[in-house]
Amino acid sequence: MSRVAVLKGGRSLERQVSLRSGARVEDALERLGHDVVPVDVGVDLIERLRAEAPDICFVALHGRDGEDGTVQELLEILDLPYTGSGVPACARAMDKVLTKHMLVEAGIPTPDFFAFTQMAFRELGAADTLPAIEQRLDFPIVVKPSSQGSALGIKFARAASDVPAALVSAFSYDARVLLERYVKGRDLAVSVLDGEAGPLALPVVEAVPREEDFYDFEARYEIGRTEFICPADLPEGVSDRAAELALATYDVLGLHGFGRVDLMLDETDELYVLEADPIPGLTDTSLLPMAAEAADIGFDDLVGQILELALARAPRV
Amino acid sequence: MRRAADEEDFVSSDPRPPSRSTSRDLERYAGLFASRTKVMKSSAMRDIMAVTARPEVISLAGGLPDTSSFPPETFAAVTARIAEQACAKALQYGPTEGLPETKDCIAEVMAAEGMRVDHDDLIVTTGGQQVIDLVTKTLIDPGDVIVAEGPTYPGAVPVFHAYQADVVQIDMDGEGMRVDQLEQRLDQLDREGRKPKFIYTVPSFQNPAGVTMSLPRRKRLVEVAAERELLVLEDNPYGLLRYEGEAPEPLYALDGGVYVMYLGTFSKILSPGIRLGWVAAPPPVLEKINLGKQEADLCTSTLSQLMVQAYFEIGDWRDYVRSLTAIYRSRRDAMLDALADYFPPQAEWTRPGGGLFIWATLPDFIDTDDLLVRALRDNVAFVPGSGAYLDGRGHSSMRLNFSGSDEERIREGVRRIGEAIKEQLELYGTLTGELEAVRSEPEDEAGTEEPGGRVVELRRREDRPRRAGGS
């Protein structure tokens, strides 16, 4: 039995989702017999952790602070072991632009893209390159903030005249945005769980939105809005290929413990990696728990395994 | 600390529910939901709005009355009086339609706005919100049409969704709902063989637009309702919070309670915490509402009803309304001044003569859902306009509340939002090569514009020299 601080909530826009992930993890940890300390992450985080003196932290934060390595850095300083990926991997995965550069370098297919900072437009005249970019990416173009989780701030530009407003929206979330070629096709997610034998790709989940033409934030977290199929019914070889790409992505980014890789399957059965999530949702509508279950790993076992890995990684004196 | 852990040990030795599995959970619950919940949207915006509740955020988002201005000694006197005189009664159930003594207070409030009402015409409800729910429940089958203003009260939207109403939104201008447009839409619906069940309107200091329906429009609306035999739900929480000018007659007074149902509330003139509202409606409708009320919650809190009665006996309730009016007038003025100083010339906003809200509209390339996220980085919040429409409009508008913050915070909040807007305007200008349009003053057209030409009564920033600074 360990004393486990469950870090949740925080200031990110995904606060509510994180609270739900955290609550569910707490229940599982209690069922596993651990001593659970719920911590809503705020200005008193360090104080709380010092007072509570947990053996380990379960990081159930999503979005800014929790997933970008900030909180992990603090935990390192406090010498507290924690679940999931380390600081550099979080920083890489949370940055969609950096992730995509690394994917390209590693030969992992990802949709063509261009990235800009707000400064490039304001001070370097980057706007003049937009026509050339639009020509190379072809419409519709996906415009998204580099660091936002979920689907917040993502816009589709269907014509050149949509691009400036889409950029303005995306810049509301982050100082850097990316313009990405739209891949029309099926929305897949491969969750990865580390084990004794190394990282294991769980069965592929396909997200099929029921109403909207885009798998958005609301659909992602609401029961009944999106249909999830797991294991996804895919053409021969596609599941294996998706697993292979997910594991390669996981490896390239240096993720640890668990994670989720989002992919698109286009109409010619080509797969593209969109991004990786170092702390995917653990709510009752989240994809990682669903995929784990399809692999006969119940939620408690999933949480237990993530915790064991973290304890094993950082044996304490 | 050890003790706490020991207790945890003890607790965890209790039998626990068995481990639950994810997709079975999903299926188990999803299969149980009523089909109407599919249209009940708990939006991403709600998650974002949760962030606005942080203490460091200047929130111009809420619709909160300033309850700190209520004298605690009055509150103490009210409760002491109930304890002395009506303790057992206050703790007991009451009649579904409400207590007669509370209805006397309601009649007094309605008389103050020029309305006459009998006890038999009234049901006391759990806040005004319950009236919207009960009226919709009473009148709407799935697919039935409700006519509302565009924008409409964001709190009515989930109710209309829940009963699967088809909501038609009619534009507003400086004189409130465009009744000419309403008639056209009614004709059109008629041709489609569809008849709306009721027209929902907030005619005075509308939430969120802050505009007030003119008397000619009110008269015409009441005529239209009578001609076509349609009910109207007049939602009037703010009528008594008037900061200038004369009040036009309520629809209920104009129509005499034949086709107009009236929603009133003590939330804005006394306290939202007591959850006390009321509905006045034609007897056959009221009867059905009464049944709905009975099944919803049997009766409105007797304690709250007696608090109102005691409060009305102890002093003059109008004094408190007068003090609120003075406070809010000053805050409204502070917000209007701040908007003039800090919002860019491309922004337009309403100038409400009362109520709690100002509605501002930005160029259509700015999405206020996203702008809110940007503004939250600077610890300031507003309500994005999209929540006031059911048809995808409103994305470039915002609702600003001036009743819940003092003048200094209002000014600072508006300044921060203004900076965020300017940043986005400049960025857009850079992206489209129209930067000049941002840097120079556009012509001030709004001042000469005929009222009624715009969606809402709009006011551009006064022509004054641009301030230095701004990133």
C-alpha cells in the first residue's frame, strides 16, 4: 500500500475533465487499498505535498501545467516519484509543432503543416507567405493552437478568406499555431501502456461523431454524443500498422508509463499521426480505459499498473 | 497525519463496490438516457466558464445582484420575526400555488409597475427559472415552435432544448423585438402549417441585449398575440431596476392577462438566494402549470415565502430597490465610460437604461468563445454571445454584467478585454494586409444612424483621440 496524492483540476481549460479523471482514479486507488490524498492543483501545491508527504503522485491533470511538464518539474525538485511521462517527454508531446517535426525526422507520416508564432505575423511579415501555404496545403486547412489539448481552438478554413479569422481564434489559445493539411477519413486513437515487456499498443479505438462533422471537445467528453468502436473494424493490416506507428511515436517522444496517439486513416488506407497525448483522459468516456478494457485490462488494473510502473521507475531510498 | 491514515485503513477495509468497467458503464448509462437528453448540451463553454470562477478573475460574466448591499440587521429582523410569529408554519409544507400573504407582496410589486393581479391569477414558484420550465412543460410537445428574441436569455436555452422545442429567434433593434419580422415569420410558419405555442420575451432591459421594447412595439405585440391566439411569456426580472426615463407599460397590463403570461421574481429586487418567483397566467393555463408545479416540487419554500412577507412588513421594500438602483446606475455608467475609453472603434454596444447587462458586438472575424480564452489569460471573463442563440449566431458578441463588480473592477476588466480585442484586431489586420484599417479611426457612422436599422441598438465609441499604448 502506498500513500498516493492524486493531482487533478488545476487552472487549465480542461479542469473539469481532469477533476473527473482524478475522481475516478481515486476510487480505483482506494479499491486497490492505497491511501489516497486528492489534491486540486493550485497555488498551495508545494505546501500541500510537503504536508501530506505522499509516497508518489498520480498526475491526472490535462492541458496546461499538468501535461506540459511544469508540474512534473516541480515534482522532480521535491524528489517525489510520479506517474506517466517525464518532463522532456511532456514538453515534447504538448507541443504539437515540435512533435510533428520529430515525427517527420523519424519518418513517421504526419499531415503536411506549417507553424507560425504571432510574432512572425506581426514583426516578420509572415502573412505574405499565406497564399503560398494555402496552395501547398490545399483547402480545407486545419488551423490549431500548438499546445492546446482536446479540440479547443481548432478551426477549419474552407477557403482562403477563412484563414485569418481561424488564425486569430487559434492564437487565443497559444502564441504558436499550426496550419495542417486536412486528412479526410477515419478518426483513430491508439493507447499505449507500458509493461514489463515494454510498451504495448492497446486495441485501436475509432471515434465516430453522431452529429457534428468534426470530433469536437463536447463530443469527446459526453456520453452519447460520439460512438466509440473498439476494437475498430479496420481493413486488413491497418490495425497492426496503426499500432506500429503509435509505438514509434511513443518511442520518438520518449513517453513513459502510458499515453495515447491520435491518427487519421485516409480514404486510400494511409495512416497519419496527428499528435500524442502524454496524459490522456481517464474519465468514463475516455479512450484509454476503453482500449484497456478491450485488452481485458479493467480500470483498476490499469490504474494499478500505471502506479506500479512509476514506483518501479523511481525506487526511493 | 498517522491518524488520518489509520482512518483510511479502516475505511478501506469496508466492502467496496466492485471494479467498474468503462465501456459497460458507458453503454449501461447511455442506454438509459431519455431521448430528450441528446439535445441537452453541456457545452465546452460550461467547462471554460468554471475557470471564470477563480478568485483572481474579474468576472463580468455572471448575472449576480449585489447581495452585499442588503442590510444584515434587516435579515436578522426578518428571521427573528418568523421565529416568533410563524415558526411551525415556516417549517411546514404549503399550498402548491403559494401562500396568500406572499401573493399580497407580489400584487404590491406588480402594482408598482402598473399591473393589477388577483390571488387566483398567481402561482408562487421556485425562482423565475421555474416559470420558464413549467410554461414550457405545459405547452410544448417535441418539435413545437417557441418564438424568442435573438439573442435570448441564455438560461432559457437549455430549458427549450430539454423539451425539444424548435426555437425561432427574431432579431432585435433599439426598440426590442422586431415585431414586423415576427409577423413575417408567423406568416411563414403558418404557410408551413406550424403554429408557435408561445412567444418568449424579456421586454425590459433584456438579458442579454440590454434593450427595452418600445411602447408601440408592445402594443403591436399584444395585438398580434390576440389576432393569432398565441400566448406570450413576458419575463420581467429587471423592470424595477430602471436608471433613467419612464417605464413603458408591461405587456401584461396592456393585454389584461388574456394572452400574456407574466413571470416575476424577487431575485433582482430582494435576493436570488431565496429562490422566489411567480407566474400570472390565464386560469386554464395556470391550472395546468399548477399541476406541473405539484409534480415538480409540491410547493415553493414556505420559509422563503414568509421571509418575503416579513420583509415587506418590516420596512419599505422600495427603499432597497432604490439603493440598488443607485448602485447599479453608477456601475453601468462606469462600464459605459470604460467601453468608450478602452474598446476599439470597431466595437458596438448597447446602452441600457436599466437592468444588469450590456451587449457588445465585435467585427465578425472575432469569435468571442476563443476571445474569452484569451481574456482569461489576463484574468477577466464575460459571457460569449453564442450561448444566447440556438442557431449558431452570436459568435462575435458578448454579454457584460455591471451589477456584480464595483466601478474600479469594471473599469479594469473592460480595459483588459479591450486590450485583448485590440490584439486580435491588429493580428487580423496584419494577416489580411488591412492593418491600416485598425490603426486609423473609421468614420463614426453609428451616431447618425436611424434607430432600428441594426440588430440591436448599437453605439460606437465616441470619436476621441486614440490613446497611446496598446500592444
